[in-house]
Amino acid sequence: MPDHIPFDAILTASAAAGEATRLRLLALLAEVELTVSELVTILGQSQPRISRHLKLLVEAGLGERHREGAWVFFRIAQTGPVAGFARDLVAKLAPDDARLTADRARLSEVRQTRADQAARYFAAHAANWDEVRAMHVPEERVEAAIRKAIGAGPVHALLDLGTGTGRMLELLGPLAARAVGIDQSPHMLSVARARIERAGLRNVQLRQGDIYAIPVEPDFHDLVIMHQILHYLDDPLRAIREAARALRPGGRLLIVDFAPHEEETLRTAHAHRRLGFAAGEVAGFMATAGLDLLAKDDLAPGAGEANKLTVSLWLGRDRRVIADPLPLTARAVA
């Protein structure tokens, strides 16, 4: 938060936050971005009332909104003169307040509903997951761009988050001294395990785990991959921060996902939470997580690829200075 905020900005922000429902909304939006319908479910108030409160928070600079197709998401302000004021205000709230405790409990139910929907989808589509990816530009182009982005040099410790069918491990595992794939779905891990065994990759481990609390050693991996996973998440920034936590100083994070699009059917038919990401949005996530953006690439549909989605690649590097340039041969993957 800046040392000094204009008088009128503080006055407007204080008035906007100084109402019970709006303060509860701020506390929720500091946790995760939410839609109006989800906030209606959590707070048990009417849609017009919630919408009015959100409008006041956004106008006061305490909240942000962004539209993706037919959906509108809200979150606590990330930028602007009173963004820090908003977060400081929420941080001062007593965590054991009965109203906030009840709101967090209902928020957990909303998040569990999201997770259950995604789990059902992954269980139903694990076996034909690679076919589902046929909706974007050809996988051969994507994989060639991934190889180009990371280069041909050796990778001492590779981490693949949301490994799915294990294709990234199959593709990049031969470059690595050791590699770990993390996925929350046992169905996906079963498919990945069969793929890894067929490929004869003895240096690869597979683990079930939460992408928001990955079960690996921090400050260890020199390359982390997040391939087509962000669009399923309700809190992409949190996942990127967790990925950055796993990087050793100077390590790299490669994110591969869709550019912004308007294919609403991907929400209902394929459990997508987000309809792609703008270049600046992911770059902002990386900066917040302590990473510098090294490269950005867009793979747009070419001739004969009508109706295919554009795939974007972002390569970031941990800003910390490499204190130990030696290969990571003495440490075991946690």
C-alpha cells in the first residue's frame, strides 16, 4: 500500500467498506474470485442486492470485476490506490467472528462443489484425455514450442503440475535426471502411470496431491511445467505461487494454456473454470509470485485449422540469484 492515499479515495473506500454485507464480501473476495451466483449462495441474499454491493465495492476501488463470455468474476482489488487498504482491512478482521466463520464454511461448500464437478469430469474423460485436447491447435505444434522454450539443456529436477495423462513427463522426462508428476485425480494418475511404464522412464515418480499444496520439497526444482491446467482452477495465482515455491533460485516455470476465447461449452461440457488467459494477466501472476517473464509465444490456428483455439506459452524465471550452480545430484526428491 502506498504511504499516502488521496483523501477522497480513502473516504470513498471507507464508506464502501463500512457496511456489514460489503465487508463480508471483501473477506470472501480476498480468498478467491467468485461469481455473483456463488456469492448469492454463500451469503443467502438476493442477486440484485449482492450485485449492488459489488458495484459499490468496484466503484470505490476495493474490488475488481472481469467478464469471460457469459460469466462475470469478482475479486478483491489487486491494483489501484486503495488495493492495499482493502487487503489490510480484511487482514484486521478477527478470524473467529461468527459471521465470517459461517461465510467461510459456505465458501468451502462452493469450492467443494467446483472440485466435485471437475473430479467427475476427469474420471469420465481420463482414458480419452488426449483426444479432448484436439480442440486446440495441433499438439505437435504445442510440443515443439515447449521444447523450444525450455531448450535442449539438461534438467536436473522436473516437476509437472496437473500431469493428467503424463504426456509432459513422457516428452520431457528423458531430459531430466529426475522428474515428478502431481495430479489430484487417481484416474488420471492411472493413465499416466501406464504411459510412463510404456515409455520405460525409470526417473519419473507420480504422486497424488493438491496443486495448492504440492507434496514436494521447496526451492528444489529447476523446471516446473503447468500444461493446460490453469483454466480448471478457481485461484490461478495461488497455484502459480505454489509452483514458484517449488523452484530453486533461478529456476523456470513454463505455463501452457489457452489464449482468451468464447467457447462457453468448455465450461459446461469440459469443466473449464476460465475461458483462457490474457498475456498481461499471466505475466502479472508471475510477477506477484516473484518471477520474471522471459518469453511469451502464441500458437494461433493456421491454414486448415479453423475453429481451433489459440494456445499461449509463458516462460518465467525465479528472480533469486543462484547460490549453488552445481547439479542437484546429492538431494533426493521429497
